[in-house]
Amino acid sequence: MVKKLFIETLGCAMNVRDSEHMIAELNREEPYLLTKDAKEADLILINTCSVREKPVNKLFSEIGQFVKHKKKSAKIGVCGCTASHLGEEIFKRAPEVNFVLGARNVSKIREAISKEKFLDVNINYDESAYAFGEFRQNPHKAYINISIGCDKKCAFCIVPHTRGEEISVPHELILSEAERAAKSGAKEIFLLGQNVNNYGRRLSNGKKGEFNFSQLLTQISKINEVKRIRFTSPHPLHMDDEFLEVFASNPKICKSMHMPLQSGSTAILKTMRRGYTKEWFLERAQKLRRMSPDVAISTDIIVAFPGESEKDFADTMEIMEEVRFEQIFSFKYSARPLTTAAQMTNMVDDKTASARLKILQDKHAAILDEMTPNYKDKIFEVYFEELRENGMIAGRTSQNFTVCAEESEKLLGEIKNVKITRPQRLILYGQVV
Ligand code: SAH
Ligand code: F3S
């Protein structure tokens, strides 16, 4: 009987890749069949996120549900960032859990399942040069980690405490992984790291890498079978001219840039320890739009960081209107343990926080409503990657817009020109031309 694996992945793209890594490692020993039904699983993995408080609370109620309905012999493992930060406490609050594996310890999954109880949440453990097994959930798109950890220590962010110090993956490993993935059909390479454009600053041996991020992008673009390159997340501080130049001029680099703003107020950015000012951000974004006129810019914004005044919030709104982001991910500030911001007492009350979030999101929706009709009759190159439940096929434009079309599923894995017939805020509908 083939064993069945239920795996739930929360949070960012790095977690998605960590889940793939765990599946690959498990498969080295014996094949596991993925199941969407936890009740029939022999192994239940929850790959957690701890960036905001909500998912952490959900974790324990979820474990309770799994314990109630799972097969008697099934093991439960909690992995990822919440595992790193809560560690032993997970066993105390949920004694049925068999193992706890931190975000930097996922390569130990086979050891973990072989024991009755197992805990490893060491954030200094270095998996940067570990050659994980091969597994990809999407054959058309290859996620590749180019660095682990983060050295930035933004005041609000728990990630450096769950993923440890920033270490770049050796370029030889990245290039061979990209080549293998592309040759097996993944036309798109998606590079992952907390600060991708700081790539090469420090390898596991303490030395600087041979390539910086711009050079790494150029190297990957030389692989014939690679047609598209994406990456997340770059940091606005490291968006130097060399980087913008390579981004704008290399046709294989998708014209979608994530510029996590967090706040438009220079004073708040300073307390957040972001390392740039309102003016720097605006200048970089404007230069990017000039150099790469078809770019789509996405961003992350936190409202109601401690001490955020009406004036600070107005600065954030001003940047929104100036840059006119194609996409925003916006959050109310959530105090996280271990972070320096958690010590701050000048909290913005929740009512104001909710009101600001709504103003921001409404404004963004209005901006999108102005932008979206302009896509009608435009022709985009779309890489079809996914069959939708309604029978349509979906793909992405270089700008990372989702396009759906009523076309044959034979087009999955193909890049085609699509004329937009019905543009909507989140999905552009069109026809292959
Ligand atoms: N560099 C990382 C950032 C990880 S966290 C990356 O690769 O995306 C993702 C986003 O969550 C951040 O950009 C920030 O906007 C948001 N975030 C992080 N900590 C937060 C907190 N304490 N409260 C609210 N939002 C937070
Ligand atoms: Fe977090 Fe800032 Fe690093 S948001 S992941 S500490 S760049």
C-alpha cells in the first residue's frame, strides 16, 4: 500500500518551496501519494507561517481537528516558521504532534518521521548548500531558493528569528537546478529569497559569492530552455542602477517587480529600520517605470505601525497615488514576539487601524478600476500554466496579470499571444490570436 501524505502550506512562496523539498525528501525513501483528505493520510504535515498572528492561532484549532479525524496510525508534523518560533511549546499545547521541524531544518524530515517524537528548530542550521531531491507541484514553473534567512531585522518582522541569518546558495547549485528544471519543461524559473537582490553577499563559507543578483539573473537567462525569470522578494534598498538596468533590458526577465514599501512615511520607515526614505522609494519606482514602461509594480504595505500618525498615513497614501501600484498586499500591523516593534507602546487603536486599511484598499480598488479598462484589446504574451475548474485555462502575462481563456488544455505549458476581450480587476479574459 502506497502511503498517503496530506500537506497544508501556509504563507509565502518560500514555504511552498519548503513543502516541495519535504515531499522530495520523503520520496527518496518510499513514494507518497498526495491527498487532499487528511482523514485518509498516513502523514499530516502543516507547514506554517508566523508573519502575522492570525495563522498561529488557527494552527492549534486545526491540529485539534486533525487529531479527531485522522487515521489512528497517522503521524502529525508541524513545520516552518511557527515551528521555529514556538518549538517545544507545540508539544505542550498539542501533545499528539509527533514532530516539530523549523523552517531551516526541513531537510531532516525523514529522520523526523522515523522517531516517536522529534524536535529540531535550530535557526543556525545551514541548509543553503544541501541538494534537495526533485519535486515540483507545477511542472511549468520552477521555484528555486537562492538564499535562506534574512539579516535585515525590520522592527516588525519575525522572519529573521525563524529563518536565521542570510546565506546565499552557491550559484553552481542554482544554475544546475535551473537547467535541470528548464530541460524537463519548466519554461519559467522563479527565484526565491527574503532579499533576493542582496544575493551573493555571503555564502555559507563566509565568503562573498562570485555573482551578485544582477549577474545571477544574466547567467540564468543564458539557459536556452528558460523563457521567463521571476523573483521574490527584492528589497527597495538594494534596487541599484545595475539591477534596474538588467531588469529593464533582459527580455527573459518578467516585467513584474515587487517593491515592498511598508510605509510611505520616512519617520515610520526609520523606526521600521527599512533603510530607505520616502523620496528614495519614489525615485526608484519612477526610474523603474521610465526604464521599463510596461512594468507592473506590486507592493506590501503595513498600516498602523506603532506611532503612525494621520500625517504618516497620508504619506503612504501619497506614494500609492504617485506610483499607482498594479497590485498591493496590505496588512494591519500585528505585534510579533521577538521583534523590536513588539516593545513599542504607542499603538494605534484597532478602530483607526481598520479604518486606514479600508481607505487604502478602497483607494487601490479605485486605481485598478481606472487602469483595468485600458487592457481591453491589448495583446499580451501569456504562459498557460493551469486548468481552471470552469474548464478555462489560465496563465500569466510577463507583468504577472492572470489571464483566462476558453482554449484547449493542450496549450498548457505554451506561451501564446492573447488578445484581451473582457478585462476585470483580478482576471483578464481573452482569446489566443
Ligand atoms: N522579505 C519578505 C517579507 C516577508 S513578510 C518577503 O520575501 O516577502 C511579508 C510581508 O508581510 C511583509 O512585506 C510585510 O508587509 C508583512 N508583515 C511582516 N511582518 C508583519 C507584521 N508584524 N504585521 C503586519 N504585517 C507584517
Ligand atoms: Fe522581514 Fe524585513 Fe527581512 S520584512 S524578511 S526582516 S527584509
